[in-house]
Amino acid sequence: MSKPESVQTCQQQDCASWQVGPWGQCTTSCGPGYQMRAVKCVVGSYGSVMDDTECNAATRPTDTQDCEMTQCPISHPVPPGTKVPSHLPHKTQWRFGSWTQCSATCGKGTRMRYVSCRDNQGGVAEDSACSHLAKPPAREVCSVVACGQWKVLEWTSCSVSCGQGKTTRQVVCVNFSDQIVDVVECDADDRPATEQECAMSQCPAARSSDSRPLPSPSGGPRNNLPTTADGRGGGRAQAHQWRTGPWGACSSTCAGGFQRRVVVCQDENGYAVNNCEEHSKPIEQRSCESGPCPQWVYGNWGECTKPCGGGIKTRLVACQRPNGERFNDLSCEILDKPPDREQCNTQSCPSNPHWSTDPWSSCSSACGKGSKNRKVSCVTRSGRPVPEDNCKHLTQPSKERSCRGRRCPKWKAESWGECSASCGNGIQEREVFCEVGNRRSPEETECPPSSRPASSQTCRVTDCPSPYRWSKGEWQSCSKSCGSGHRRRAVLCMDQTGEEVHEMFCVDQRRPDDSESCNTHVCEFIWITGDWTECSASCGQGYHRRLVSCSEVHAGSDNYEYGHQSLSNCPGTPPESYMPCSQSPCPLTHEWRVGVWGPCSVSCGGGVMERTVQCVSTEGQGSDSCPSDTKPEASKVCSSPACELHNSCHLPTSCSDVQSLSGVQPDGEQFLNVQGKALKVYCAGMQTDRPQEYLTLTTGEGENYSEVFGFRLIDPTQCPANGTRREDCECRRDYTAAGLSTFTRVRLDLSKMHIITIDWQFAFTRDGHRVPFATAGDCYSAARCPQVRTAWPGTPTMQQVQCPQKSMLLCCSLNIKWLQLRCCVTGLITP
């Protein structure tokens, strides 16, 4: 048995590494200065830019270096910061700053920078003082990525079937949403070719035969070359002829390449000869189009990392084709790579507090629209953070901005293929792939699998011949003559003999409809009227009546029937259904008419109430012709119910009497005869066999409560705060009998004329234990220092006396008009 391997290779993700760009221009036009280059942390074959923390900081290449231009003229000053020998006289030179962002976000625009003549002390000098030097440009044309990009479609077939021809393709300009835009939005210099030459097989001679495989020109086995020059197989009809090999690979991976093939003259046995016609010799070389070469493209400069004191701004620089296909940086001329980082805002920071911004974060979305964030803080000149109020007089930089990643991958589906079955159910398929930009992704993991379009579906070209078929019967009559009705027919599955079988045998065929709409035209309606009836009155005024109906007009029928259609279906106003009629005058009649009874003449006891009685004719005129024996009474004796109500002799004496006299009633207030007086008492439990009497406390529970105070002084001999009630005293709250109860009604014992203080039906205990009605007490202090609150109807009086066994007795008297209550509470005082 062989020993298992103890070491094996493994593949982790690519390591991030530093990538540098070319050195920029020297900051001075003469003498010593410095120049910068971009240094970024990248990973992967596409050079994806990462955060600098992903790379080893110890190996980061320098992004600045000194540079020495030609020596500045002696007669002029030099710029500040340059190293000049002390023996040299005053010098001047041109100084220039960083370029501004391009004025256009895509296409061509302009950018500017400041250019000024400075002496070696940094002071501004007249431009004439630097006239001995060429002035650097302060404005130049800048080119960002094209607003559009070229998109090429497939090549057409060759224009000829043999010989030399041309093939073409359509080239359109599209925006980032893949929509076609005007060609001026794309870079005309990068426009791909729209046509190219194509070489088909040599056109056949007059007596050529069909093509067949031929030998190679290298003298090897015969019949290795694929075709003859004229597209035929080299039959015996022609002795010597040109034969070609396959085209070789393109000499270049991008534009400007060519490819070759072998062209030899052979005899009929496949041996090389040299007497073929030269004018018919096929071409041995042709140009090939492998797509345009990738070029450097770059985006807009980002914002400076510092508002002052020297910051850095960056931009995206990528190697890609005009269609957006990305390549490794090595696929473009590395020496021509534009810088992706430069210094900015080199002016010194103000002494006062100012806004300081951190670099923008990476885009929140790897593709499509997203956002970037950064920290914005108020700092002093030394960089120490201070509250933002110190910078409120300055405009605060934005903390968030929108960004756009690369194009999001999306599914692309080709057209459906042919159905797999020529009849009946089949399957048709199509190609579905993941597209990134204009590039087809080799893997589908970049696109979301949940939204992947179907790559196959069922199809049906036509029904297959079957021994079973659907049979259709005749349509029945329409359910309506107009206004959209329905009609039905029988649909059956039949075999070859015409016998009905189960519908499952015809399931592969489309079942005909067994119902459909009919008579969809608008209905026509007219008013139909009947004959007038006789006059409703035999004398005087009456009316005639007739039937009016909205009827539907039936085509082909001269008769109309009264229908029950909605009257809104018929046009116009319906005919009158009533008509007044007048008969001979009726003989006059007279009758008594009475008014309503007036109020009783007295408010209590016996009285009289009256009403009007009048004789009138049929026409409403007063008359004396009514018979006196039928005249209604004009007055009658009356008595006031209020007097009866307050007569206690006729009142019930309990709620049980009310229940006996009036039956089961809801709970409520009743007048009872209590000791010869009519009093209002609340009857509760009227649906039971033992109703009970309660007095309603009209002031409510807010002023009707009983309390046993729960606080006890730690020193019971004291009476602090002049005896006022304080819950923030030096006390302990451990009196177990303490409580607070409120009352809305109290129970009345009519037999003993007592208040039952421990009835809780209309009481609510808000704290501690239940405290009976009209009860109060405390264990606050052994001194004369009562704390209890009282709130009972009437005006209670309280007195405090010392009781045996160190108990305190609170006594109160309670008067409710006719009812006098006595209550006493004892509370044990614990020292």
C-alpha cells in the first residue's frame, strides 16, 4: 500500500498587491520640484481596486519624488520650497496647481488650473518676470469615458457563395442602459468596422466535379486538405488544380492582425506540381478582426480627502474595450496609463475651526446605483475635533452621495427553438445565459437564480390524428332577443363508429366551446299604455287610471306584450297613468270636527280640560246642520298625576312592593313610602326574588370614601408639621389594617333604618384592605395628631378620646336630612 500524501496544493483568493502608475509632471517649470504618481491596492486579474488596508503598508511604494528641471535663469526669483544655492541671485518661475474636474462627465470637456509667476519667497510676480520661460497652459481639453459605447451585432453571411466577397454588421451607439442613442454620443475614433472581406471557396470551372477531401501540400498522405480552391473535390475532370488548407490563427489578439493558409498546386493524385493557372490562385493571407484593442479609460476625479492642507483625490482608471469589456492592466500600454491619484487642496488651513472630511467609503452597491458615505467633522487648525456649532457659519460638506457600480448582471434569453413534436404535446427550448455588460459570463453564479427565465416549455404545433374526436351539436335558442344573451350546445367525445365515449379520450384535442354570447345588439324599448278605467268618483271630482309599461320590441312581431323592464330603459318621459275626471256635483254633507284636549285647569287635584267641537260642511264651511245628539263632548274632568305621585299613601314601601305591583323591571330609582315620606331609592337586583334598597350618593365617589391611614411615625410620641398630613414623614408604612374605599351608593336597611356599611356592591377599594362606609382611623401617633381624612355626606363631626389598651377611638356623627347615623372606629396604636 502506498503512503498517502502529506502535502497537497491549495488555492486561496488572490492576494492584494500594490500597483503604481506613471510619474506625473514636475511641479516646477525650472529648477528643483517634485512629481507624483498613483499608488493603489489591487487584486485579481481585472485589477479591482481595494482599500489600502488590504495591502502590506510596509511595502507601499512612494507616491512622490524630487525632480530637477532645467536651471532657472539667474535674473529671476525661484518658487518657494525649492533648494537653491545661497550664492544664486533672486529667481522667478511658473507655478501651477492641480487640474480641476473635467467639465463633462462623459465625452469631451475642459479642465483648468491656476498658473502664476512666483519668486523664491512664494510671492506673486508679474507674468513678464517669467517671460523667459514658456507659460504652462491654464486650460485644456479633457476626455472622460464616452457618453455612449459602440455595440456590434452579428456579421451577415458572405455576399457571395464562392470567391471574394464582403460581410457586414450593424454598429450602433448605446448608453449605459443599453438603449440606442445618437452616434455623436460615442467616440468616432473607436467605432468598430461595419464591413470586412470574406473569402469563400474558389468558384468552380465549367467542368469541375463535386468537392471531396484532398491531400496536404506537405507531401503527406493525400486527401488531408479540406477543399479545393474552387470549392470542389478535385475530380478527374481536371488534372491540375489549386488546393487550400485551413486558415491559421489570427496574428494579433486585437485589431490589425492577419491569418495565413497553405495554397498548393496538385495533380489528380495529390502530388505537388507547378503548372496551375496563376490568375485563379486563391489568396494565402487575409486580415482578421479580433475586436478593437483595449485602451485606457478613466472616470471623474473624486472629491479631495481634505478641504485644505494638502489632500489626495482619486479616480478610476481601467483597461477596457469600447464595449466595456475589462482587461488586466498589462493588456494596455502600462507607460501610457493615466494617473488615478493626485494632490489637491494644497492651500494652508484657516486658523479658525473648519469642516474636515474623511475619504468617501466604497460604493454600497457592487453594481447599479448605490451610495457613498464619509465622516464630516468640525476641527481646529491642528486637526482637533470641536463641536459642530463652531463651524455653523460655514457650509457643511455633504455626508452622502450617489454612486454607480458596474452594470448589474442580468439574464438574457434567446428565441425559442422549434417544438420537439410535429403534433401533440412537445418541448421547445431556448438558450438562457448570464450577461455582464455586453459580455457573456461563463458561469451563471453572478446572476440571481430565482429570476432565471425558463429554458424549456411545453408546446403544441397541431393536434395529432386520433380515432377520437369532439362532436358539436346544434346551438339552442338564445336566452335573450337583444342586450347580450347566451346559448348552449352539446359537445361530446365520439369514437370512429360515432359512439359517445368518455371525455378523457379526447383530452389531447382542444374542446370546442359549449356556450357563447348571442344577440349582443342593443335592445329597443317603447312605452305601452292600457285603457283608462272609469272615473273613481260617482259625483264630484275623481280620476281615471291606466297601466303604463316599458316593453321590449321583438323583431319580426307586430304585437307587443306588457313587460317588466326597468322604466329607465325606455326613452323620454313616461305617459301619464292618472287623469282627473269630473262628475255631477255631490249633495252637501255635514259632520262634527274636534280639536285636541287642552291642559288641565289645575296643577294638583281635580280640574277640567276642554277642546273645540265644530260642525262643518264637506267643503269645510261652518254649518248648523249637524245632528245635536252626535255632538262630541267639549270638556271633561281631569286630575294631576303629580299629586298622586307625592301622596305617600299610594306609594310602595319597598323594592319588593315595586316588583309585585309592576312586574320585573330594570334596576333604577323608585319613589318609596319611607316612614310616611316619599323618598327616591335605588332598587338593585330587580331581576331576582330579593331586590335591595340603596341610597345614591349624588356627589359621587370623589367625596364619599373611608380611610384607615397606613403610615406610622418611627417616633410615635411626636406630632410633626403641626399635625398636618404629610406622606414624606419619617414613617414606616406597615399598618396591616390600612386601606381606602370609595362609594357611589350605600345599602339601606328599611326595617331597622340603618346604613349597612359593609355592603360592597357599589364600592371600590383603591388601596389596601376594604374600609367600611363612614369609617376612619389611623395609627400615626400616640399624640393628639389625627391624620385620617373623612369625606361623607352631610357635615360629620369628629372627636378623639384616649381608649383603654392604648387604643384610639374616633367617633363621628353623620346626618343625611331625615336619617342620623353614628359611627365609631378603634385603632390599636403600636409605639
